[in-house]
Amino acid sequence: MKLPPSVQRLATVDYCDGLGIAVGAHAVSFVHSTKRFFQVGLKTARTVPLPEPAKDHLPAIRHALTDFLADLETLPDQTILCLPRQEASVSRLVVPQAARGSLEQVVRYEVERLLPFREEELYYDYVITEEGGEERRLGIVIFCFPRQTVDPLVHLLVEHSLRPQSVTLSSAAHTTTLLACCPAEHRQQVLAAQEDGNLELNFLHGRQLVASHSVPVARVAEAGAWTDTLTHGIARNFPGSAPEAIPVFTWDGHGTLPVSVEPDWDLAHAAQERFPVVAADGALSVVTCSAIGAALQAVGEGKEVNVLPASSRARREKTLSPLTLVFVSCIVVLSLVWTLSVVIQDRRALNQVQDQIQALAPAVRQVQDDEAVVQRLQRQLQTLRAETRVRLTPLLEDMSGRIPQEVYLTDFQFKNGRVELTGVAKSGSSSDLVGTLEASPCLQDVAPKAPFKTTGKGETFTLGAQVNPCG
């Protein structure tokens, strides 16, 4: 079940200090981060050059770390170590969706097949992406470091009581820095950064790193070569996307990139605005970008690539500070108040509906009674129409031809299959009319219903008869 974003965000509440350490080819950078509930900030940033040759890097890092920790007010709760992309081996493979349940075995086999190292000599991790097309497949990018590169640095951190939770690489750290400093307005993005003569190109889809390429700067020094390299990378990692529609963010603190830097997509400038401590440090090398991302990951911001085996990762037990307890208590109280208010509002609305129902009940009953009367009248009308069609109309047609002109009717009643005729015979006898009507196929049992009376206008009569269907 996928939780709503608000609930997912609530799960990131924390109160901790983090330390991001990024080791580059010519410098090491330290960034101290903090998280107070939802608020994330960087407290201190320091970048220290490393001497030549490379064999002197470890003592220099030890000395720089000791000095940095001495200036901190507290020992960080979590530590993330970041190593440069150039020291990593990166492989990419595509597998069917059916292999999702056995990815660990697939990756282990591919590591042994693709890389010139035995598995026990490597630390590795991988990211998974959905590949489009008619066949739904999984794209897997594997990041590997030799253990001989990682272990000395991990031991150095342990010596300073900083057992790391994660060992990541600059590609993942750069992704975290980009997402923290620049709004994710574009679904697909590219981040370019240079270190030690190599141009690192990271491809992001949504909020996930999907690919990372390292290209010698000499190969992209010309504008045409840079365009071709970028176009090829976009076509490979974002099939069907137009290169001009995808923003290319850059980290170019010292103006050494062989590509033009768009002001709106200058990540170094965005990081200085987002975290003023970066501007105060004054060191804007690409290793600083890596340290920022590692520090943000140390306080739970951003997804990370972690090549460190699970058995070697430090475990942090979250402790509840008084402020955390107060915050959680406020959330609980507000949740109860909100729930109670919803129940009260629902009950109030229900009562209002019931009152309206009771107020409308008499009118509804009257409408129902009227509807019953209408239905009864409709049934009677249908019956009358049937009687009229079958009996009455043929009867009137027959009588109009049989009754003499000297006889006229003053009343005509039809009910329950019988007819009653009242009228005056100007000449002749009403008894003759009885015989005339008896001869009609539409009538039977014609008989007087009252005595005949002689008046000045003629002889009056009232006759009754049974009506037969004769149509």
C-alpha cells in the first residue's frame, strides 16, 4: 500500500546530526548537517586540499578529520562516506521483469562476469529502473568499489568513533544535492560536474539516479563533441526525449567545465543560496557538492547508493528528546481534536438532515396520497375509455339511426353496463319507442323505469336497458 505524501513526510521527522565526508582526487570535504523535525540545515562546511602523491592522502585525511571534529560541538549521529565516481566501476544490464524476484542472484552473477575482480574483493550496490517498450524490462546499474579502496577509509572513521552507515559515490551524492537545491520541475534531468580531468554525467528520472557516465574532458572540449556526447547519453537513458527539452545542471565552482553554464541551472550557485554555510567556506570544488549530498543523506534526506554490506553498517538507535516528545504529543492531541471535530460535524449534519426529513414528512405523505388518488382515477379513466370504445360509441351510432325525429332525449346515463334514457315523444306513443330499441343489437331488456306521462309537449318516458357490445 502506498502511503499519502503527507504521511510519508511525517515518517521523516527526526532530531539528529549528520556528517558527510567526500574524498576527491585532490581534496577532502566535510559537511556537518542537522535535522530538527522537518528542518534540515548545514552547520559547518570545510574543504581541505590533499597533498601529492596519493599515498599521503590517508594521513592528510586523518589530520583534517581530527581538526574538523575538534571544532564540532557534538559527535554526529550518522556518517556517510562518499567516494569519487572515477574510482568506481559501473556496469549496466537489462533483464526481464520475471527476474525481479531473483535480482540479488542475477546481480551477483553479473558482477563476477563483467568486472575484473572476484566478488569478495568488491563492495557493490545497484539501482533499478523500469525500461519502456513493448517488452517490459528492468534496467540495472551496478556501482562497485574495490575493498582495498574503501576499507582504509572506513577504518579511519572507526578510529574517530564514526562508524559509517553508508559508503556511497559522488553520482548519488550529486543527485541528492540537486534535488535539495533545485525544485524538481522537470521529469528528466542531467547533472554535469568535473573532477581530475573527467566529466561526470548523471542522468535523473524523477527523483532517482538512473545512469552515470564518466567522460574524459579532452573528448568534449569542442562544442560539437559535447553536444554529440550529451545527445548520445540522452538517447540511451531517456529514449524518445528531445535533448533540447532536458535541462543540464552543472556544478562549476571555478569555471573549469568545458560547457556553457546556464544561470538558472548553476547548481553551485543554487547550493550557496540554499545553504549559506557553503558560500562562507568558499570552496566550491565538485567534492563539496559530494559532501553536501552525503551530509543530507546522513539526516535521512534523499535516496542513497550504499555499497557497504549490511553487516558492516552502523545502526543508530533513535532517541527521543524532550522537544520530540512535545512535538509528538502535539501531533497526537491535534489528531484527536481533528478526529473529534469531524465526528461532531458529521453528527450535526446528520441531525440537520433528520430535522429536514421530519419537516418534509407531511408534504411527502400528502404527495403520496395524491399520487394514490391519481392512480385510482387513471384506472377509472382507462376503464371508461374501454367501455366507451367497446359499448358506448357503437350504441350511440345505432341509436342515432333508430330513434325517430319526433322523439328527443333530455337525459342519457351510462353506468355499469346499463343505460338510462329520459326524453319526450312529441307524437305517437312511448311504447313504440320500446319496441324500436328492443330491435337494436346493442340493447336488451328495454323496459320503462317510470310511468309514461302526457304533457303539453308530448308523452314523457324513462327507459332502462342492458347494453351489449355491438361494435
